[in-house]
Amino acid sequence: MSFFSNWFGATYDDVKLVSQATKSIAGDPLIGDPTALVVTSKKGVITLGGIVPKEQEKNRIADVVLNALTNAGLKHGRLVNELKLAHR
């Protein structure tokens, strides 16, 4: 880490984070409706929003995003999973 990162805090490319997360969600065949999901990032904190049918899908989406960011070498602060379960 550089002197500036230590002094001023880490910097993140929020646009790339959202792009990579969105692309990874859309590319996963086990995710039902990726267009119903919202991905945002502010200062490296990625937030997932939307409604999903099952807890398993909620967890899968978070895992897919984290794996994609790691594989792409994109630095991020944390992931906030605010996905809600659909009422039945």
C-alpha cells in the first residue's frame, strides 16, 4: 500500500466494481432474474438490492459477486447483502 493510501484511506473504482458485479450476476445461469437486482458501490462498499425467491439464491448472488471481484483483482471494502426474500 502506498503512503497516500495509508494516509488518506484506500481508493476504489466504484464504476468497475458495479460493472464486474453486474456482469457476474447476469452470467450465472442459476440466478433467476438478474434484471430485478440492483448493485451499487460507494467508496468500495458494494450493496446488493432487490427481491429473490429463496435464501439460497440470496447467498449465491453474494458469493458470485465476491468471487468475480477477487478473480478480477478488484479491490473492494465490503459487501452489504440487502437482498430481500419474496413473500409467498
